[in-house]
Amino acid sequence: MQDGLPVLTMSGTLTTASGQTLPDVVVELLSGDQAAMLIDVSAIAVTGEDALAVFGLIMDRALRWPDVLVLICASPAGMTRTLEAHIDPRLMVGSVAAGREVASRTAPTVTEDMLPLAGAPRRARDVVTEACLRWTVPELVGPASLVASELVTNAAVHAHTMMTMQIRLRPCHLRIAVFDGSPAQAVAGRPTPGSDGGRGLWLVEAVSAVWGSTALPSGKVVWSALRRPAGD
């Protein structure tokens, strides 16, 4: 580990069988307080394409809470082309040094504290719109505003506590999270025809790459990851 950024260095031969333990190792590392980690694959050999599917599982876990940026570093040319079938190319870099640079230039987290009042959803939309425009991802203003508004509304209606919204930009996604003081987990219902409510978290689920509700000692966090277009 250097500068607080953990690096998992792999060596030997990666097979489908040996790769089964790799997600558990990475998940243990992801449980810490770091914002990013690197996986150096420059010294491994791979027996077949199926073995590389483990990296897709790792990236899927990294996309969930807590939000940790995981980068694959220094994969050989042939392996890089095959890896693209399992993970987004934006999560692959040519060296550990390049990985450190990418991790260091991640946009700062935007944080906004709000009271559970009627104006909180509008404030959430304003904050997330400003962040998307500042980060030059205007195509995410619509879905991000919807998610921010619904998560804040859910917290205001059901938690009745002070809440904190966090917005974070990653190479492949935009993360929106709302913390509140209630331990009751958020669940997306399925609205029935003619019902006036119950659509908020269902809409969040519909536009998110993944979303969830995670218990914390102080209450919970409800979060969503919105996929960035490939051209970003």
C-alpha cells in the first residue's frame, strides 16, 4: 500500500477454479475505508477466457456499497482485449502508476445536508444538476435529478431525520447516496394501477445500473449508481 491506496498484485496462473477465491479476497479489501484499489495483473497467465469472468464479478461487487473504485492495471495486450468482454475498458489502465493517477484525479464528492422538509427534493435536484454540469456530464442531469429527488423524498417521508446527500463521479458511473438516521431499510414496491404513490424507489430501480439500501450504525444509506455513456 502506498499513499493509502491498496494494490493487489497477482502472480501465477489464473484458472476458473483458482479464480473462485479471488472475489472473497477483494471483497475483504473493499470493506476498508479506502476510496480506490488497484489490481496488478501484469505477472499472471490465464488458462482460458472463462477464468477472466471473475473480474466481472469483482467489478459488480465494487459497484455496490461501499463505493470503491477498482482498476485493473498492466494487463498484457491479448488479455486486455479479452477482458473487455467482462469489464468496462475505462476501468483498465496500462500500469500501476497510471492507476494511481486515475484514482488521484477522481472528482471530489459533493455533500449536501438537508432537513426533512417539503423543499428538500427540489434542493436535491438543484445540487445534482449543478454537479453534473460542472463535471460535463449533462446527459445524466435527467436521471440523476430523478434519483436524487426520489431518494431524498423517501428519506423525508419515512425516516423523518436529518439527511445527507452525497454525489460522486466515477469513470463509469455517477453515484448518488442519501444517508438518514432511520434503521428501516428502503424497499422498492410495485405500484398498482390507480395508486397515487409507491413509484419512487421503483423509478430509481428502473434508471439505475444498481441501487440498494445498506444499514449503518447511525441509520442507513440508500444509494444508486447511474451508468455513464461509453463515450464519456
